[in-house]
Amino acid sequence: MNIFPAIDLYDGCAVRLVKGDYQQMQIYSNDPVSVAKQFEAAGAEYLHVVDLAGAKDGTTPNLETIRAITANTSLKVEVGGGIRSEEVIRTYLNAGVFRVILGTVAVTEPEFAKAMVAKYGEQIAVGVDIRDGFVAIKGWTETSALSCREFCKGLSEIGVKTIICTDISKDGCLSGTNLPLYRQLSEEFSMNIVASGGVSSLDDVRALKAMNLYGAILGKALYTGNIDLAEAVKLCGAQN
């Protein structure tokens, strides 16, 4: 299983939210490139980046920070947050990002998502952000009428290879992750599934690995010291 340490960006800083609430934001570093280098030194091969400002308005306000990360590390960087046009997709790929994550637009404009998957293949992933069983959009500020299962079925049908599934109720809470959700998804769909939200101990990592998931995102637990990244990477073995 691949480990994806996470950096959430806001105003050029590495921050964390609680349950996606912008009013509950804590700044952990004003030097995200240094944080990325620390993750790389601990053995990480991947990095999950979310532009929290971009998630709200569909722009790329932290592009230069992301470009600096790709230029100064060998990490495979995936980026999400407000990616709603092909222009933004190309901008990130040209900045050295290896995969972009569609969120809101995959719900509101499914034909666009289908066209981007057809054109860019595995360079496109989709974020499946779940609140009370339904898909949340627009930086988690709204909840759609799409159920998790219905949405994932549609993504599978248009050829999406990788989904990043977040249980919003668990995100940033250090309360453990939603193991039943990921078990259900892994049994029903053949897509690469990345677990996100509430992964707060090596036991969580161990349990997700036992499901043969493609990956797990580690966020707040790294910044608080609840999980040692080097230990998590070692536990999961060779990344692929």
C-alpha cells in the first residue's frame, strides 16, 4: 500500500482543517517545501497536496508553492482543490505534478470528467468526499444528492483508475478512519482506492493495508506526531 503524506495549502502555508471547516484552521508551517523535503527524507515517494483556497473558487493561488515542491523534491505529487477546467489540469501537469484530482466538477459536469479521463488517462483521479453517505462538493461547503456508491459506480464506468475517498466526519479528528467504508468500496470496485480522513495510528495503516488498498493519506497525524512517517512507510513496504 502506498503512503501519501499530505500538505494542505492556504496562503502559501501548510495548514490543517477539522472536518473541512475553514474556521478551524491551524498553520503548521510557512515553508511547505521544507515539509515536503522532510517527508521525502522519511522515505515517502508520494505527496498529496490540496489547494484549500483553490477548492473554494477554482483558481490556482498556490501554484508557485506546488511548482517549488516538484522542483525541489523527487516526490510524485498529486494535487486537488478547485480543478474544474482543462486549463488548470494542464497548468498543474506542466508544473511537474504527476496526477490531478477532480472533485466538484466530476459531480456537476460528468461529461467534462469523462472527456478528461479519456484524454489524460491515469493522470486524472477523482476525489470522493463523503458526508453522511452523500458526495460533498465546493470545498465541502455543499452536499450533493449523489450517494457514494452511485458516484463511484459512474466513475468506474467512465474509466477512472484512482479515487481518493474521504469521510469528512473523520477528517482532522484523529479518531480513527472509516474502515467499513473502505472495505465496502474495495470489495465492490476494482479502481485504485486511496483512504483519507482520520488515519491516526499505525493500527489504522495496518488495517487498511490488510484490505489491499492502493493507498492511504496521512495528514494531521503526521503533524501531531501520532504517526511516524518512516514507520508507516516501512510497515507498508515497497511503494508502487
